[in-house]
Amino acid sequence: MSAMAEPEHELDQIAKLIFQNECASKNSCLTSWNEGEEFASLGIGHFIWYPGASNKTFSESFPALLLFMQQQGEQLPAWLAAHPEQANPWSNRETFLAAYDGKKMHALRDFLIRSKATQATFMQQRLRASLPLLLKGLDQDAQQHIRQQFERVASSPMGMYVLMDYVNFKGEGTSLKERYQGKGWGLLQVLQYMSSDASGIATIKAFADAADAMLTRRVHLSPPERNEARWLSGWRKRLHTYVHEAEKPAQ
């Protein structure tokens, strides 16, 4: 699909938008561990990195990012280069925060600052690989619906930003682990929920509305102890950027 091959300047713009969404464009946020979570969130996409022996409820992406960046010729910090697939060496948020100004963390943060473009390319590659995953196991009618909605979004204004950001933000939706009471919230579920046959900005609005519905459902079905309602307003602000960016005049 030609829409999947983003020109470099467009990929740079998408990277900046995702960095804004995840980190408010602050380099200090490139090495984070959010309160109440069992994993660190790293890089412009807040890629997940679990400590060893963790129960990995959500799909881990940081080790795969490190391998990709190494393959792309990026020089990893020395303590990571020999074993880029290693587990997060900090066992919990407290030890992570205590090490925030240490040598390992500084080296990691500096690496993530200088490799933002490669991180965006990794997200682009993930999106390219996502459509076959979304279609797997579906009947012909369901496959046709998913493909049509995917391509409709991809060809809309800022559609590739929307797809790249949402896959990075909430995943493909194909993992059975990433569901509450059997219901997911990833790209698959958003595209399944969409019923729009519109084009252009109307498609982006339909996607944002469907994503809002899926994330609201997630909060309602989530375990009460996770208190996921605290995140919903921030998630909605992120979805609002999809329409906002689509409505901007073309440069």
C-alpha cells in the first residue's frame, strides 16, 4: 500500500506528535515509570519494558525496539549493547526513580534523545506488519470490513499519524492478554466498531469516536483496583489531536 510509505519529513512530523502525546515533548520523560504500572515506559512512544519474572499483562515493545535500532546501526549504550533483549534491570518504580540520575539511566536517556527518528521508523514498521495480524482468523466479511476501514483511515488527512499513534498507544488488539472480560481496546476493536463509509476528515472523526467508545468500555470493564478512570480524560485529549491535526490546512 503506497500510503504506508511515509516521506521522511512526514515521518518526522508524526514522531514529533507522538513525542508530544507521550512526553509533552520533554526529554526528561523519555525514561519514565508511571505510578500504578508494573513496567517502565521509554522513548518517544513510551515503549513498555518489564522487569524480569514479571507477569506481562501488556505487550512488551522496548526489547524489540532495541534490536531494531541495533540493526539500523544505532550505537546502544554499552550496558545494553551486549544483551539488547535483557529484562528491565530495575525491579519496580521505586528503584527506577532512585536510579534516575545514575550513569545507566543517563546513558539510556541520551541514547533515546538522539535516536528519535529511528524510534519513529520502528513504529512505522510495526504498523506495516499490523494489518495481516488484524485479519488473521476473521471470516471474509469481517476481513473486508477491517481492510476497508484501515485503508480509509490511512488515505485520510493525517491518517498515518492516527494509525501509527494508536497502534503504539493501545496496540493491535490481537493479544488475548490485552482484554478485560474478553473485550479489547486496540486497533482491531476500533476498526471493528467503525461503521463509517465517509472519507477525509469525517473518517478521522469516526475513528476517534470509535476509539473513545472502546477506551470508555475498557475503563468500565477494568479491575477497580487499577483505577483506570483517572486516565480517560488524558486518553480523550490524545484522540482529539487526531481530528485537530487532520483539520489543519495542508502545508
